[in-house]
Amino acid sequence: MARLLSCRLSACVAVSIIISLVTPVSAEVGTVIPAGNSPYQAVYDSSTNKIYVTNSADSSVSIISDSANAVVATLTVGRLPWNIVYDSGKGTIWVANAGSNTISVINDKTNGVIKTINTGSFPDPLAYDSGKGEIFLAGPGSINQSSVLIINDTSYSTIGTLNVNGGIVGCAYDSNKNEVFFACRTNSNSSVVVVDDRNDSIVSSISLANYVQSIVYDPKRGEVFVACTYDSVYVISDSTNQVTATITVGNSPQDITYDSSLGEIFLVNAISIAD
Amino acid sequence: MQGYLVAINENTNSVIGWLPLATTPSCIVYDSSKQELFLINLFNDTVSVISDSVTLSTQPLPTPVPGLTTSFTALIVIIALLFILPATLTIVLIVTMLKRRSRRCTNVDAIA
């Protein structure tokens, strides 16, 4: 019996040693807030100081107060809510429900769903165009071509469509140039497609060497930061629509955001497994 | 799978530092009123809140950890050595003892 216990103890020690060898030191995070089932995307509402989180597996949105650091409400939306965007002009949150082919529009004062819009098929990334009061909804399409719906945020009606090459994985609105940047992937390459919102036409397509993952606009510098697998962030000037810098950021960038206070770009990476 | 946070200076386009995280978030959002970062942890069903002034490591960015296959292979070998081998030896020992006892019994019967 003692021998068996000794063996098991040795095994536990060995397993612990292996885990400690392959696992880096964990960070001490400030606060951890329980969300819904499989939280996927989020958006910050600067008017109410709340964070809206899509819970992809339970068809809901968790609303977090940034003063309480707690969930203050949970709303039911459509199936597979993935992407989400904040419309500062109307005080609404737009949730793309990929599983039910709809968009749920949430009023940020009442925290109620005020409109459900049918999108026809699979809605994905969203961008809010503050200049024209429009929502750009990417998604319906294939890996080689996507269609973009342009929706008026007052009438909730589709006022235009647009086709771009590749599957759209992210989009960002450039308030200085009134343009929307779409990060697109095909089977063989990636690109950033620039659309002028005055006539909803493509004005540029910028090829990138790596697969795009996420995109954010830096209004202070007039630049777009594009996070790409395997380990790069590309910086695109909105004046020239050219890549002006490539930053090595480590493995597998997942998402990217702009910090206007510090003038910094933050991104989250996955530690990849190499074999 | 663990991840890490990376900060880039928008003026120099260079990495300022990084911070290891308990998990790999699927999304990061900046809260300008509180100057905090909200990290959406898909695999943990949680949201982590980090100040944007958190102290970052300026050490070189993490390199890929040893491969999963290698780790599992090592784990399986160690488990085999620590559990399966002693168990096999014990079974062999018991079988040998039973055989000896059986032979002894046969011998006693033969003498009788």
C-alpha cells in the first residue's frame, strides 16, 4: 500500500513538473466577472459606461457596469450572437445573430431589444458609420466573396449592398476619411478593402502577407492596425492606403483595440503550440 | 490555452511590453471612462478587467511552448513508467507466486 501511494505521489510530482514546464506564469488580473455561456465579442458603450458581451452559446447579451464590474442585466437575443457594434448616434447596440440570420437592436437606456432585422443569411462583423448613421454588416457570402449590407440606423432598412473579395473577418470605420476598412481572407491571401461611404464604392485593396484576424482604427494617427496570424500587426496609413509598418507581436493575435488615453494599441495573443 | 496581452506605442509602432494571461481571450475592448481593458474569455465564460496602466513585462515576447505532442508523449511515457510498469511487475510477481504455490501443492499431493 505504501509502495502504491509512493508511486502515485511520484506520478503527481512528475505531472506537476511537466505542466509547470509547458505552462507560462499566469497574470494577476484585476477583476474576473462571470459572463454567460461562451462569451465571444463585446463593445463599450461610452454613453452609459457599460460593456455589452455576446454569449454565443446561450443566445444572450450580458450587460456589465464598469463602475460595479458586475453583470447588471442579461438580454435574450437571436441564436449564435457573435459580433456586436455600438451606434453612438442612436444609443443602440447592434448584435449579429449568426444562427438565426437576424440582427437584434438594443436600446442602451432601456436595455430592451427594440428591433429585430432579418438579414437573409449569416450576419457577421459589423461597423458603425457615425458620419452617415449607417451600419455596415458583413457576412453573407463565401470565403471568396462577401456581400455587405448597408443599413440605415433610423429606418432599419437596407439602403445598399456591396460585394468584396474574400470572407470578411473584421471591419473598422475611419471617421477622418469617412471610409470603412474591411479585413478580408480568401483561401490563398488576405487583403484590406477600403470603401468610401459617400458612394459606397471600393477605393483601394491592400494585399497582406499574413491572414488577417482583427482590425482597429486609430483616429489620432489616421492609421488602421491589422492583426494577422502568424505574428504580425500591419499599420496602414489612411492617407496613402499603404502599409507603413509591420510590427512583430508574438504568436497568434486574436483581437485588437485602441486605447485613446495612452495612445496605445492593445492586442491579445494565444500562446501557440509548436511541434 | 494561455495567452498574453501586448501593448504597442502608436507613435513608434513598437511593442512596449506584454503581460501573461490566464487564458486566451477572444476579444479585447477598451473602456475610455475607466481606462480599463475588458478581456472576453470564451473558454472560461468570464470577463477579465485589467487597468491599461498595468505593469508590463519588457522581456522578449514569449516563444511557442514545447509542442503538445511532445508533452503528451513525455507524459504517457512517465505514466507508463510509474503506473503500468509497477502494475505489470506486481501481476507477474503474483502469477509467479501462484504458480510456485500450485507446484508445491502438486508436489505435496505426489508425496502423499
